Amino acid sequence: MLTYVLLASLGTLTPVALASPQSGGDSLWERRREYPLNCRGGGQLVFDTLGLSPDTGGPVRLSLTFAVSPAAAGPEGQGLQPGTCAWVDRTLNGEEPRRLHFTLGSGDSTPRLTVRDTAVYWSFLAHNSDSGHLTAVGYRHWHASSPPLGQASQAPARASIRQRWLPFDPRLLPLLAIGWMLIAWGPFLMLCGVWSGWRRLAGLYPTRDRGMRRAFRSAPMVMGMTNYRVGVRLTPDDTHLHFSMSALARPGHPPFSVPWSDIEARRDAWPWFPLKGIPFVRLILARDPDLRILVPASDGQKLVAASGGRLELREPVLPPARDGAAVPG
């Protein structure tokens, strides 16, 4: 069901949705429920002063006498004739009063304009007081040149999207993603560069000029305890194998170059589920031989071919068995 929501300021309300009174309801609860009553300016609207508000002594209590519109008012008063009032989605019935009492905000001179300007509209949140008049608990007014519903009707849509499944407006996701990249992505990559041993290798093997050589991507690649799924670039030339990362993964991963003479390639297998046992090639670097570097078997074969005979693919080293025989590692 559609309703009106009062704003915090006294005497004003904002249209969020629309509702109409039940014409056949006889219960006290039905008669005292508030509904939006819209009015259009014109000479048939008569404002009379009832006195100061007993609550604050500042705002003025007014009585509005009006003619009944033959049609429903509509959310922006588009169904009203000049000087008439009606509920938003129906006209008044024969038992409902033609007089409305409400409290006018201090300093509001709009009633004087209303009786002369038919482009001025009012909306009251009103109920039948059973005392010969309707009572309004809030109001708003606007000019036909700037109807409020077009702006206000967008607010519930935004709120409903946020309240449906996210604590924020989904349209902000691109900005939030950029913020996450700036705040979390860079530090995370810096830590990965330390955990994997990449930064240590960059200190042991300074980068060299790669010239115009063509790089190829190697993924997945294991270095230490880090599994690089994307971003790793290997560039072979006549003297070195160059390690680098793509632009998005570069923080914490400076490029480095390893001479072919410091590289040993051996057949190995992927150590973790779900790829455990799949053939890979292990690269052993002379200055840090304990650091495990695994590349896919196809990439290892490319490196051997690109080395120009400087790199040879060897079988894995088998640890000795307890009885002196060699067993697979």
C-alpha cells in the first residue's frame, strides 16, 4: 500500500508513494488514518485564521474551505480544477467534510498566493476528525513549473536497491573497485613479492636490457609458496632469462634477469591439489637453489628451445632409499 512520509521539519511532507482512504470503512481506525489530499490554487479556496498553535505559540492554525474536484487529484494535482481538492486517487464522498484544519509554518505566506495563482498546488496528509472538518498532520506546496514528484519518486527506488541486498548503491561499484585497488591491491602485491621470494631474487639478479625480445606469459607459476595465476612474463635472449610482471601486478615485483649459466631445469610435478602430479618444469637458480620455481611443462620446453643449447631439461633428482636404492621423489 502506498503512503506519505513526513519530513522532520514541522508542517512539511515529501511524497514517497500514494494511498487512498477506504470509502466504505466505518471503524475509528479507518476514519483516523492519514491520506494525501491535494488542492489546486484558485478563488474557491478560502483560508481562515483559527489562532496560534497551542503547542508552540509560533505557527498559525488555519482553516481551508474548498470545493470538491469531480475527479481524483493525481500525485501532482494534474486531475484538479482550479480552487478544488480531492484525494490523490479518488474524489471526496458525500459524508466527508469540505473544510481542512492545519498548522501553517511560521512566516509562510503561500496562502495569499494560492487564492490568486492556479498554478500553486498543496498536498496535505489528512484524516477525518469526526468534528466537521479534516485534520492535516503535515503539508507541502509547489508550483506547476517545478513539480516535486519527479525528483522525490527517484529516492525510494535508490533506497529499495540499497536495502534489497547491498548496504550501498550498486552504481558506486566501479568507484569502490578503484578504491579497493588503491587501498588493498598494492599492499597485497607487495606482500606477495616478499613471500614468494621474488624481491629477494630481484636483489640477487639485477635487471638487464631486454632489447626488442618477445616475452611470453607463464601461468600458472609457483615461486616459493605463492601461486601466480596471471601476470608473469618470461623473456629469453642470448644471455639471460628476464622475469617481469604485467603493469597491474607490478607493485612489489621489480624485474630481474638471470644468466643462462645460473639456471638449471628439471622435470617436476605440481605440488598442490587439484593439479597435484601434473608435469611441470622446475627452474633452479644458482644464487638461491632452495627457492622452488615451477613453470608449465610447455613453457619449460620453450625456455630450453630459446636458450640456444645453454639450458638442458634434466630428470628430477631421486632421493636415496633406506636400503640404498633410489626411489621416486
